[in-house]
Amino acid sequence: MSPLDAISDPIAPSEAAALRPRSRTRPLYWSVRRELWENRSIYIAPTAVGAVVLLGVLVGSINLHRAAHLVTTLDASKRAIAIAAPFEGAAAIILLASFIVAFFYCLGALQGERRDRSILFWKSLPVSDLTTVLAKAALPLVVLPAVTFLVIVVTQLIILAASLAILPSIGLPATALWTQFPILNSWLDLAYILICLALWHAPIWGWLMLVSGWARRATFLWAVGPPLAIAIFERLAFGTAHVDALLRYRLTGALSEAFAGGTDGKGVSINAGHIDPIRFLSSPGLWLGLIVAAALFAAVVWQRRYRTPI
């Protein structure tokens, strides 16, 4: 072939296709998208709770004129607590709702596809069990904390805008919010809390998914019943409460380890201005929990390989 013929002849379609780089299918990304499509409560439930909180704050603002006099009579520290209460209360309620959503999502993550027999279809696709389990684990560990953060930020911004309009009408300066409640710092604390909670609760999500893939029905009873039964048996048989303390520590211990101040005899004592990531990362409870979580998720992957429809 002469140089002129090489220039005039187009490249064959098959050769051109071979020269183009192949695009990746990104199975993990699309598996996460599929989980979001099938479980819209992941973002609908926190948003709905945020809307209810905003409605409650709006209704409660009717009594602000009566509470304004009480706020002005408080000292600086108590006034800061009173001003920050709507913001922190909204965040706490949305955090609790997100935990409940993650709890029930993990309980149904593997049983649902066995019950409706869609597991046969998903197993026919070139997606490994490891990828599927990682996608399901990503929702309570990554996606839901991100959604929770955005919902809390938007909710607090709306409360802030409403407060800036209402405070001057009841005799309080609008600048009181900026001086008494540094909202930007609170968002940094919120992001830190969400990361700590995601890591701390990882073994809980692993246990719930293991039960979801094993139990044929009554997943809630199988998930909650054995730990409670062991705790009750220990108290009745030996008069101790080590299992009960361990369960409580796994549920709420993240906050006591993540902030300076720890816990007192009545509960968790948190100083939001003194986050302590070094203490959290050096906590044995964190690393033991992550090791247990890794073992549980590995068991979930192995278990899904041999699961059949219910």
C-alpha cells in the first residue's frame, strides 16, 4: 500500500474501536446507586424529620415573646446554651432518625433480595458478592452520614434565617446568634461526630447485615434478642452487668471517646469546643470494633455466596 492509499483509506471500524480505551463499568458505583434507588428512605426519612423539626420550631416561636425575658435574665454561659438549644436539638433529633434508618436498612439489606427473589437476577450479573456487600455497607457508613450532614446544615440554616428575623422583634439583637452560637464551628464538630459515629457503629451494621442474610424471618428479634438474652442471663446468674455495659458502650461510647471530658457518673459529658481525635483514634474500643466489623462483613460476603431465595 502506497502512502497515498494509507492516507485516503479510513481506519476500519474494528481497528478504531480497538484503539479507543475501554470505559470502566464501575460496578461498585452502580451498585451503590442501585441501593439508593431501592431504598429511598435513606434520604427521604432524614429530610422528613428535618421538616418536622422546622415545623416544631416555627410553632414554638409563638412563645418567644414570653421566653425572651427569661433569656435576657440568664448569665452568659446559660444564655449561650438557651440560644443554641434549637440548633443542637434539631441536630440530635435528625441524628437519632438517621440511626434508626440505618438500623432497619441493614436488617433488610440482604433479606429483602431473598424474599422477593431478586437475588437470582443480581447473582446473574457480573458483580461479585464482595462488591454487593461493600455497596450495601457504604450506605450506613458513608452515604447516610453525608445525607445527615446536609440535612442538618440546611435545617440549621433555615432556623438561623428565621431567628435573625424574629430576634429583633422580641428585643434581642440579631448578633446574639453569632456571638453565642458559632455555627461554622458547630458544623465542623458535626462532621467530626458523624465520622466518629460511622466508625464506632460499624460492628453494629455488620451484625445486622449478618442476621439479615441468615434469618428467614423476624430479623429484628434475631438481631436484638440474643444480646439482650445474654445480658439478662448474666445479671440473673452472676449478678454482673458486663454485657450490658459493653452494649451501652458500643451504642453511645463514641461521644465519650471523641470529646475531651469523657463521661461522668450520670452519662456522657461533652465539651463541644474540645474535640479530641487523638483520644478517639487511640481508643481500644474503636480498633477492636473495626476488627469485629471486618470479620462480620467478611462473613456476610461468604454467606451471600450460598444464600438462596426464601
